[in-house]
Amino acid sequence: MRELSKSKKQDMQKGKLLIIDDEERLRKLLSRIMQLEGYEVFEAGTAKEGFKKLEQDTIEVIISDVKLPDSNGIELTKKIKAAWPATEIIVLTAYGTISDGVTAIKNGAFDYITKGDDNEKIIPLVSKAMDKALLQYRVNELESKLNSRFGFERIIGKSASITEAVNLAQKVAVTETTVLLLGETGTGKEVFAEAIHQASSRKNKSFVAVNCSAFTKELLESEFFGYKSGAFTNALKDKKGLFEEASGGTIFLDEIGELDLDLQAKLLRVLESQQFIKLGDTKPTQVNVRIIAATNRDLLAESAKGAFRSDLYYRLSVFQVTLPPLRERKKDIKLLAAYFIQYFATKVKKQAPELTAAFMEKLENYSWPGNIRELKNIIERVIILAGANGLDENLLPANMQEQNIHHPTNQHQVFELASAEKQQIQRVLNHTRGNRSETARLLNIGIATLYRKLKEYELD
């Protein structure tokens, strides 16, 4: 019976409350009243004791007397709000004055009331303060989870090259500056773009990602900027474009090097004026959007050849962040592999197998032309195939079994990277039995990019 009563009492608890008052009789009385209302109540006779309780537990609401042996409740409010901004404070006084009340509210107090005369107000007042505090703590918790899912916490690695890239990205994230992310396919450019957005003042607005190589020129223009009803056949109603959807937030333009020259000119206008004209419209649409672009191509060389507008390049590349390839992050391979093993084991409801030395040797001796994306895909496959004996290096793809590691020299680097890219495309083509749409999807590139690569490497 006692256990049942205890359980019911726990179910009733609606939040944690701290009462700071040096008058023990009044403190005990108020504590009992609030316990009967279902709150978990803590007591303190001094400001020092109050701070100790706050450091030991999460307190949502505080009721504090103005006159304390070691502090003033109004000044105490300011200190508590600075350290625990989500906590709400109700200030009690025996002799209230308007000036004290105004100062208390300015310092962050939820309310300021007089003892005795306002006894009937305290219970509903605490209830309102608790609702506000619990909501704010819940928002903080959700933001923390969002940061771990989309923020810089998501980026795994301790090598000098990735640490430098993260530091640069964190510095630019808090600004409004346009960012150009450089790096090979599969190095995590979209992850970085999301992290930059999440660390910016725009984090509560939309993050819109678009692969510029995934659409034809005509379709991409309508996707970018939208259109008015009647702009073309089957345009039966107005449509918002991606730039308008991202207004107030961030738009991520992946594979920007694949953008048609005509669209490059229109994108330049958005960068310069934050305006564009929809298809079928006569007046400009105003937006407020931050642009983060990414490419695995040398845009400066492309602009020299006339394949990319130099004025657009200089507008996009105000701040560049280069993401290192996985072969330059050898010490991070184990960290990434362990993360993906845990992730995919959980996904398929298996116990995460231990990383063996033989398995790790194969991973570390591979050149990773597909970078992190390739590692992720391989670990997913291995986890699906792994049996009771855990990770077996024989489950790795045949090309990894036979791989002789090559460290590119400056003289041969371009040739060897191109050769690795060609081999990777050929392997995926073989895997999909020549299905080019599926090949482009698995490589995470646009179909137009794939066709260009096939022609470049004579794989048609």
C-alpha cells in the first residue's frame, strides 16, 4: 500500500521547485503546499544553499524571498538567470515597492509579489511559471538533439585536416557570408553545409539542398525560381521555387560546377540583389537567403576555359572550406568505421561486432576513391552479411582484398585520382548491370555528371 502511494505521488509530480527563504516556518509551509500540488520541492535558507541545489539538480521554478542573509533576491535573480536562463523565478517580499518590482522583472523574474496579501495567487502563478520553464527546457533539449543530428557534433574525426576544416566552418557559420565547399565526391559536403546552417542565426528557418546536376536546365530553372500560372503548358497554378522556400534560411547548391551558363547569370543576380523573376512573371520576387555552394571541380580552371562565369566564382568563393579526402585522414578511418558499425547494427537489430585488427588493416590499406560515402556503403553491406563470427575481412569487396595501397605523388596525383574515379564508376556500373540511373544514385551524382564522366573515361 505504501508503494502504491509512493507511485501515485511520483505520477503527480509536475516539475522541480526550489524555495529560498530564511524564515523556516514560512518556507516549510510553502513547501508543503507545493508538494500537495504535485511539485518536487527543494528548500534553501540562503542564496549560497540555493546555488548549491541548482548545481546539483535541474530546477524549473524558484520562489525566492527578497531579503536573504547573504544576498538580495532581486540581484540573486539576475545571477540565476545568467547561469540558468530557462529557470523561472518568482520573487516574494514582505514590503513590496514599485521600483523593486520593476527591477526584479528587468533582471528576469517571472513575477514579483507581496507575502500574505497574494497567497491566493501563488499556486496559479507557480503553475504558469512551471509551464513556461518546462517548455523552454524541452525546446533546449530538442535543439541539443538537433545539433547532434545536424550540427558540427555529427562530424566524426580527429585528424588535423578535418579539424582545420571544422574550425573554419564554425567561424564562418555565425556570419552571413556565402561559403564554397570544395572536395572530392563523398567527403561530406552536405553534412558540412547542414552544420553551418545549424550553427547560424538562420537555424530555425529552412535548409534546402539541391543537386544542380540532377535536373535539366529548363527544369532546374523552374525548381530554383518557381513560376506563375500559365507560364507554360501544364502550369495550372503558381509554384514557389526553392529560393523562395529557403527565404530566411539557407540554400545548399551541390555540384554547382554543373550549372548551365544561363542559370549562372540568374544565380549571380540573386547573390547580388536577393531578387529573381519567376517564369511567366513581370516583377521581381524578393528573398532573404544564404547560399552555400559545393563542387568537386576546379571552378577557377573552369572559368578560365569559359565553362564557368568568373564573376559568379568570385562571389561564391568569398570563403572557401576544403574537405580532405579520406585517404588523407587515416587516423579517422577507425572512428568512422566504428560509428557506422554501431549505426547499421542498430538499424538491422544486430549486436555491433568488434572491429578486428585484420579487418581494420584492410580498411586502412585501401585508397577510398569514394571517400566516406564508400566506407559507409561498405560497412552497411558487411553488417548485413556478418554472421555469428562477427566482422570477417573476407566479407569486404574483392577489390579491397587485392588492393595495393598507392600514395599519390604530386607528379602523378591527378592521373591516379582520375584512375581511381574511373575504377569506382566501372565497379558501380558492373554492380548495377549497366543501369545508369541507379549508378548515378549510388555514386550520389547527377545523371548529367555521370554521362560526362562516362564520356571522359571512355566507358560508354
